[in-house]
Amino acid sequence: MLNFDYSIPTKIFFGRNKIEVLAEQVKNYGSRVLLVYGGGSIKRSGLYGKIVDIFNKSEISFFELPGVEPNPRVTTVKKGVEICRENKIDIILAVGGGSTIDCAKVIAAGYYYDGDVWDIVVDPRKITKILPIATVLTLAATGSEMDAGAVITNLATSEKLGTGHKDMNPKFSILDPTYTFSVPANQTAAGTADIMSHIFEVYFSNTNSAFVQNRMAEALLKTCINYGKKAIDEPENYEARSNLMWTSSLAINGLLSYGKETEWSVHGMEHELSAFYDITHGVGLAILTPHWMEYALNDKTLNKFVEYGVNVWGLDASGDKYEIAHSAIKKTREFFVTLGIPSTLKEIGIGEEKLEKMANQATVRGNLGSFKPLEAEDVLNIYKASL
Amino acid sequence: MLNFDYSIPTKIFFGRNKIEVLAEQVKNYGSRVLLVYGGGSIKRSGLYGKIVDIFNKSEISFFELPGVEPNPRVTTVKKGVEICRENKIDIILAVGGGSTIDCAKVIAAGYYYDGDVWDIVVDPRKITKILPIATVLTLAATGSEMDAGAVITNLATSEKLGTGHKDMNPKFSILDPTYTFSVPANQTAAGTADIMSHIFEVYFSNTNSAFVQNRMAEALLKTCINYGKKAIDEPENYEARSNLMWTSSLAINGLLSYGKETEWSVHGMEHELSAFYDITHGVGLAILTPHWMEYALNDKTLNKFVEYGVNVWGLDASGDKYEIAHSAIKKTREFFVTLGIPSTLKEIGIGEEKLEKMANQATVRGNLGSFKPLEAEDVLNIYKASL
């Protein structure tokens, strides 16, 4: 196990009707709120109305930034920073999924940054101070509700980059699984794939000695496998929705990665797909993951894939090791198919044209990962295999 | 999954040489420290000298409360409160295992309480405010380094009671697994049994829908099973010591219990053994646990024991359910025996004399647990089976 410093300061209010704590919690930070959200779903579901009611009854003033995109744009971040500055905002409340939350996080950091806000995405070290942010989660996927990172897209430069800061964790997040009852099947599927990818990125690691982290990662993977399809088939199944929602937060809040060398290479590859084609993040991850696994499988990594097959998929440990590994990868691919996710890039409109450019850009900060380090050529091979 | 409010504010500095953060972290709270510790082991190991050096170099003044007992006494807490008041202490640093940390926690709460400090043990609602506390951990066992509870013994009344407060979490804890290299075999064994008991108390629950918590509990149990004996056989095995240390914190910091109805009945029964006989907590737990399991096994709880046997001990799921359950309990008992822990109360000097009195006292606050609710008579039966 590697040395680590653990700090997960976000408070979580989890369960039905937990929105009841909103006014009291907001008031710990002030009474002027920027409400950040995406499309109209929170209006259709009644959540927007509920929050407005709470604010009005509690003498909390609020300003709004609607229309955050699924891959949130730096232009939207800039708008948010302006609203905060003009209206002396005390706290930013993101209501939605990971995109909305990520956007809110970078607005909060941008508030204290004098230059072009894209700078603090490109170079997180330029982040110095952050407005308090909080979230009301409506989608189990990115885990942004409990972590200190954010991903922002710049369409002008076709870049999608991750940024973060140790103080970027939301102060509190309200997780009411019933808010995810109305999430459509394709988004539930993509969200589940996103959660699983976060776990894979830290599970497949060279740090074998992090036994307890590895077993916890398997626990979370089994949860996704147990409930992903169920949440699609029975959208109002509270047990499924609550387990997926809590797993989305635990998957990336640090619990699984503290003490380990981590990978993040599939995310690195996928960010280019989203940057160039504006596709759904979780779909890109689900398509790439089995191909990355096949590419990463070798004599050095074999035992880890066997561990995965036996502990997560219940495969017989006494079989041939390579057979177990291939079978585990096959099961992974099949699982994503049962969720209704496309399994090739072509199905989502991505052809060969930009693969080389994307492969180069994916590795512009250096090789991806360390479990199986990927150069541009490796990334290109994986993209091609995924066509 | 039940509703819950999650807050785990303790910062953890984990790994070799993490003591290097001590001065900087202490100074976030002030420069006057009460150093609380137990016997001479931290002097023999050199840790005491290292801390004194750090304080001297950093102009941190410190006062000392040595001699905290293995089952910390309320009389020692009182001494600590007096030292804090006389010397205007800013922060209490507990260096040791759970007993030392628990003692420091109640000193920190007692500092702000005007009456007899035993009152705030008997009735935690009387705790209003708490001095900052921090810990340097030297034993993987109680998890007190990352939770908000404490257990204190009153020998005058033969009572051992738990107390706690939402702000009682240490501000930070330094977990260097090498500090546990010198822990003797019997304490390593008792510590491992204590960790496992914390997990059992939340794992065996009526809340079956808390799937992700249940799978994480199994992950932690497997870690204890994988490394308990190894840490005894190879006391300087860093992998074993680090996994056990981190598991001790995760087992009881809330991660496994949030969202669940929990049990705590074996702890309730064991506290009476320690209160009347001053025995090692983990040894009492290990003796009682398999007998509690047999007593709790019935048609209603059967599936949970099967889940335990299959997922934790790898038993064949296709067998007879009661056979799986009994076999899982047998494996639990045998595991404690491989750690060298006595398996009967008689071996540790406890006879029939006080069993009835202890059973009555164990249930004085009401029945124990809800998975299998225990009245005084049930507790007595379990004590007798454990003789």
C-alpha cells in the first residue's frame, strides 16, 4: 500500500426527502445562491419548483444559470463566473448530474481567478481559492458530488480536460434516489458504465498490496452488475437506484484510490471522443473498456485479470488463467450490451477520420496509465479495435 | 437502504514516516498540547522521543497524561480534564491504541462539562463542546482514530459504557503501519478480532437492501482473514500491517453502517465481561462471537448466514443452507483459534458466579440488537454457552 493523505470532507444527506435540509445547510454559507442546472428535466420533475419554494420560504435569494451542456463548455463556465461576480454569490448550488456539478466547480474556482478561466482547466495549479459549492444530485454516474475534480470542454480547441483542487469538494450533497427514477434507460446505462469505469481505472493497478482497496473495488463492481439492468427495467426500484447512487459517490471519492497507483487511461482516451464528437461519456467508456482490457492483458497483468474474473464475475479459479481473463473481459462486454449500450464506435457515428489526431491529443500530456502504459500508437490501436 | 447523514471529517495521514506532518497539523489548532498515552511501549519504541523532538523543534509546549489503562478509567479522564484546565490546552494528542484515544476523547468533552465527568459517559446528550483531539495510532483495533465514539470504565460501579458526540471525531490521525510492528502476537490477535467484530455488528442486520454496504463489509472481513495470522507470524510484514491498520479505521468510521440498522449486541455483552473482569476487549469478543452467531441463527436469519459463508469464506452455495451457516460459524471460531485466542470464558478466568448479574446489566438500557433481539435471559444463555 502506498502512502496517502485522506480527506473526504463532503457531507452527504442520503435518502428520500432529504431536500428538507437544504435551507439550513445553505445558510451555513450565506443567503445568496447561484442555481446551476442543465436542461428542463428538473422543471418537469418538479424538483426546480421545490427548491424555489424552499428558497422563497427561507429568505434565500437566488440567481440562475440554466442550460449547462452534457459536456459542459468553458463558455458556460464564463457566464457563471460573471453572474457570481455581479451578484455577490455566497454559494453555488448545482442541481443535476456530473456535468452540471463540474460546471459549478469551475465557476467556483474561476470566481477567484483574474485571467481567462480556461487557464485553470489547463493548469489546475492556478486555482487558489474556491467559492463554496453544494449539489442536489439527479443522476448516478460521475461521482462529482463527492470528489474534488471537474471536466470541462472547449469546443473552440476540441479539448476536454480534467481539473481539480483539494478544496473543490462540495460542502454538502443531497442524494435522494427518487430523483433518479425519471432518468431514461440510456442515461441509466451510461451512468452505470461511468461508475464501473471509475472503479476499473483504480482497480487495474500495479499496487497489488492494496488488498482492502481491491476487495472494496470488487464490492462496488458487484453492486453495479447487480443493479444496472434492474434500474433500467424497473426505473422506480428504490433498492436499485439507491445502491447505484451511493456507489457512484464511493467509486471516485478517494476510498478506492488512496494508497494505490491508478490508471485513468480509458478516461484519457474517451475524453478525446467526447471532445471531438460530443458523445455521451459513459457510452464512450463502455465501448473502449473491453478493448482496453484485451490490449492491457499480458503475462505481467494476467493475474489481475484472473482476480477480476474470479472475484467479480464468479469464474472458476481452477481453469486456465488466460481463459479466465478472456472470459472476464467477454462478460464485461456482454454486461454493457445487456444495458443497451452500443458496442462499436461506428454505431455512435465515429469513423476512422480523426482517430490518429485523437490518439495524439490523448497522449499530449504523456503516456496514459502505468498498469499498461499507452503511447499514441497504443491508443490508436485501441480506437481502431473499437470501430 | 435507510436514510443517512454521512460525515467523516477526520483527515488521515497514512504510511511510513507520516509523523512528519505532526507539527504543521497541530499548529492548525494551537501550540499547547496534552500528550495522552498508555504504558511504556511508546518510550521503548522511540516514538515518544520522536514526538518530543518534533514538539521541541516546533515550539509546541506539551503536558503529559501517561498511564492510560487498557480499559480506560473515568478516574484517569478526570486527571486529564484537570491538566487541560490548569494549562489552557489547545489540542489533545493521543498516542497509542483505542483505549488511549477513547480516554482523550472524553477528556476533550469533559473539559467543557461542569459536573462529574462520568455524567457525560452515562448520558452523551450532556456533551456540548469538545476540545480538538488528534491521534498517532499504534494498534490496529478499535477504529477510534476515525470515529466519534469512546468507551470508558468505572471500576467503582463495575460499569463500562460507550459515549459519543457528532463532533468527537479526531481532527486528524497519523497511521504509520510500522508503529504496529512491535505489537505482540496476543494484541495483534485481539485487535484483529475487534476489527472483525465491528464489521459483524453492522453486517448482520435486517437491512438487506444495503447491498453495497454488505459487499464492502465482506471486503473488510476478507482482509482481516487474509492478514490476521500473517501479521502474527511476520510482525514486520508491512503489507499485512498496513491492510489491518486501514481496515480498522474503515470498519467503524460509518462507511459500513450508514444506511443500515445495526446490531452491537456482542459489544454490549462483552462490555460487561471487561467491566467485571478487566479482560482484553478483543478476546472477549472473539469468545462470544461464534456463540452469538449460533444463538442468532434461525429460519429468519438463515439467508444472512449463508451469504456470509459463501461470500466471506468461499463455501459452496449449492449445499444445504443450515450446513453452510454452521460451517461458516465453525470457520469463524477456528480462525480465532489460529490467531491463538482462547475460546472459552473459563480460560480467561471467568466462571459462572457473575453471569446473571452481567446479563442483567448488559440489558439495563433495553434489549440488545434487532437482527436477533436479546433479552437478559438470551444474554445469559450465550454467556453460559461460552463458558
